[in-house]
Amino acid sequence: MIDSFIDRLACHGVVVLEITHLGSGSSGNSVVYKSDEAVFLIDCGFSTKQMEKRLSLVGINPSDVNDILITHHHADHSKSALKSAMKWGARLHSNLETAMRMGWQPITEVRTFADLDRVEINHEISVIPIPVPHNDAENVAFIISMNGQRAAYVTDLGEATDELKKHLKGCSHISIESNYDQQKLMDGPYPDSLKRRISGRGGHLSNLQTASILQEVVTPLTKSIVLCHLSEKNNAPHLAESETLMKIHDIFQGDLSISGSLGPDFTHVLGVAPSKKIRREV
Ligand SMILES: [Zn+2]
Ligand SMILES: [Zn+2]
């Protein structure tokens, strides 16, 4: 007997969204999200040529990218966004401040969103921008929703707001920056003014801050976490990973990965096969 829920799934057809970090760090950031019906990017911080190379490594034709959403105007997130969008025929989205800082023309070149405005990718996937504090930038985190499941993309922020934490709770997948190790930053080569800026409210998250946020928001629904935007000078993958695991090991049984700068290494999946989902619901 087929109930309306199954009908709805059958009607939707697509129930998984593949999430692949194409690379992450101060030299560039981009994540591709792919379902049967839509391909979209969050951030486009590499050259168009490099973006195309990295997309091809995961079997995606750049002209299949429908939408590109940009978190903020810093080059490691926005570098080739307009050029790539125009070349591939994709829609470009950012908030007005980012568009103005980039010199993008609203309507003709970029669709602007306001904080908490839902951006509809298609009939089953939408993205909500959440404002986050970051120096000299109107930065946003993104919450991607598909068929009742959610994934988060959170990078470049000095601290998490209550609003952001509220949205992170219940996410199945969380991509979040874990930028620096406090001790390494303090002992490292940067001038004091830069150290203060990185560790201040408008800077980046330390490993400890990221781990503490995750401790607050991870639930049994959280299946995968990607730590990203690690500083090459002030961090190391094992430090970021161990700090996070220390805080969440007793509440998180999922997959913890680290996105590096060199290219796509892994794919996570949001959503489940219809049969599994139906079984759980019945
Ligand atoms: Zn950045
Ligand atoms: Zn930034």
C-alpha cells in the first residue's frame, strides 16, 4: 500500500544531495552540491580554469552548474565567481554588500538576497543565508535544505551567534571552518595586530571555538562533519581533528573529515534512499 509520503518521494524522484569540497583554505574555497536535478556551488574562490579542473575530477561538467552562491567578497571565496557564472551560464547569488564590493551589477549579473531570505535552487532544494560576524565583510553562512534534511556551510567568522547555532542544530551535515590553533597562532610569525584580528570577533574560528560550537549543536541527526579553511601556518589537521573529537566523541558517531587546499578528496551525501526513509517513517 503506497501512502502519500511515498507518493511524495516518488514524485520528487531525487532524494540525495552529494556534497564535495573542491578545496578549502586561504588560497581558495568552493563546495559543489549535486543532486539528479541540480548542481550548485557555494563560493568560487579559485580561477575559472582551476574550478573547471576540480569539477572535472568529480565528473561534473561546469556547464551543468545552475547556481553559484557567494558567502562574502574576500578573494578566496569570490575570485572567479562572475567570470565562471557567465562562462557556464549559471546564476550568481550574493547579498547586496558583497555585490557592491565586487562591482557586480544587481539583476543583470547577480541576484541579491537578504539575510534569512530563502534562495530556491529548485522545487526541493533551498538555501538560507545566515549573517555571521567577519571583519570588513557582510559574510553569511548557508543552510541547505532538501526534503526535510539540512546541511550547513559555515566559514570565516569570529564567533558563532545564537541564531547560527539554532540553525546548525539538527543539520545532517556540517561544513565548518577550524582555522587556527590558538597556541600556534600566538607562537607563530604573524605580527601582533594580525594575530589580534584573526582571533577577534571579526576574524576566524580557532580549533577550540569550532569544537565548542560543535559540542553545542551536534545531535544524533548529525551524520558528517567537514572541518575546513585550516590555516597552513597556524594549524595542522591532527590538531583540528583532535580538538573537535575531544569535545564531541561521546555524542558523534559519524564521519569527521578535513578539507585541504589541493582538491576534492571525499563526498558526503545528504538524504537517504526512499526505501530506507520510508521504513523509518512507517
Ligand atoms: Zn576565507
Ligand atoms: Zn573572509
